[in-house]
Amino acid sequence: MSAATTVRVRAGELLVTDGPLAETKELIVGYDVLECADLDEAVEVARAHPMARIGRLELRPFWTP
């Protein structure tokens, strides 16, 4: 699945990018499974995650009803 949204917070500003991170040799620190009504809710949850301030979070849907 190519649908992805990247979330970062820099200097208090929310940065949302359509698409996955570039193919690099970056380290995956872990993953969280979120149950959200839609992408907007997932972005708001990701925005509050500590990793959003120092790294990036990549949101991907894995199940849609």
C-alpha cells in the first residue's frame, strides 16, 4: 500500500506531508497502532507524540471497513 502521511512538529508548527518517507537507511524505532475515526484524528494524535518533535511519524492505514 502506498498511502502514507508523514507528520513532524518543528518549532511548534505541524508539518504534514502526503506520501511515505524517502527510501533511506533510517532506523525504525518502533510502531504504535492507533484506532482513529479518520486521518485527521490520526494526525492530531501523532502531533502530540514526543517523536514528532525530534523525528517523524509515518501514518498508514492498515484496515478500512
